[in-house]
Amino acid sequence: MYSRGSQGDQLSPLLFCLAENVLSRNILKLVNFGYLNSIIGPKQIKVPSHISYVDDAFIFYKVIWKTPPRNWIKINCDGPSLGNPGSSACGGIARDYDGRFLRPFAHSLGVSNSLIFKLSKFMSQIEYKG
């Protein structure tokens, strides 16, 4: 039985190409407006901002951490998940407007799906007490 939207669907490659095209144009906008900083290679050669191949996209940019506005705290967090659902955890670091280290945090989330994982990271940031 043939069903729409599944792997092997004749429409899937076209939809991927359309989505990749939109992603590619938006990455170039971010680079042109200075929101993503290009990586400079040896001998000052510019590295491409992104490469797409089959169903993969690789985005190359230099991460620059900037201090938050005065009297603000910036919390950077991330975390891994082994599957969806799968064993998950999140962790991060808090810094003040002078860039001073305030506090790290890490939480095991047990087995969760990606939505619960993202909400847990968000809540970890809200519940931070300096």
C-alpha cells in the first residue's frame, strides 16, 4: 500500500529540496547581516558558511559569546538524548553582565522525548536562583 509522506514517497525528495533551499537562503542572510560569523581558514581563506549533500546539511560558523546587558544574567544550556524517547540530561552555565562565572547546573531528565527535554531545559533556566 502506498502512503503519502513516508520514506520512499516520490514527493519526499522534492519537499527536501524546497526545505533545503529555504534553509540555505536564510543561512546566507544570517551571515550577510552578521548574526553568524564565518570561519577564517589558513592564509585568511574564507570557509563556506554551509554545505548540503543528499539529506545532510553542515553549517560552519564561529561562535562568539557576548555578555548580556547590564544587570542581566545569561544562561547557556544544552544536553544530550539517547533516542526520542530516550535517556536525557541537560546542563549549562550562568554568567553575569561582566562575564563572571556564577553557577553551573546539570540535571538528569530520565527517559523523555524531545518536547519534554526542551521544556525541561527551559524550566531549568527559569528556576535559576543566583
